[in-house]
Amino acid sequence: MDIEKHLLITGISDVSWKDAIVKAIKEVSKTIDYLSEVKILNQRAIIDGDKISKYYADLDITFMVDTNRKNS
């Protein structure tokens, strides 16, 4: 039986929303195995004067539960 879990995270970048998303997925993949999907829930930014200074992307990361894993 396949089981999915969802993790809600926020990626942050000084460059772009795409960069925030890519960095967040890269970091999550360091500690979570079996990543399978990402859904962009929201994008927002901080404005400093007339320019965007920070980009935020709220993500729903899906990963598969390893049902064959043995507990030690």
C-alpha cells in the first residue's frame, strides 16, 4: 500500500520565487527521502522602496512513506 505524507515549508530567496522554490526542495531532499511532488501554495515578497528584497514561496512537499522500513 502506498502512503503519502505532506510537509508544508517556506522557501526564501533574495533572487526570485523560482530560486526560493529550488533552494527549498534542495534543502528538504537532504533529510527527507522519496520526494515525489511539490505544490506551490502561495508566493509573496517584501518590498524595499521600489524593489523586491525577499521572495517567499510556500510549498506543499509530498513524499512517500517507506512501508518496508524496519524499526530498530
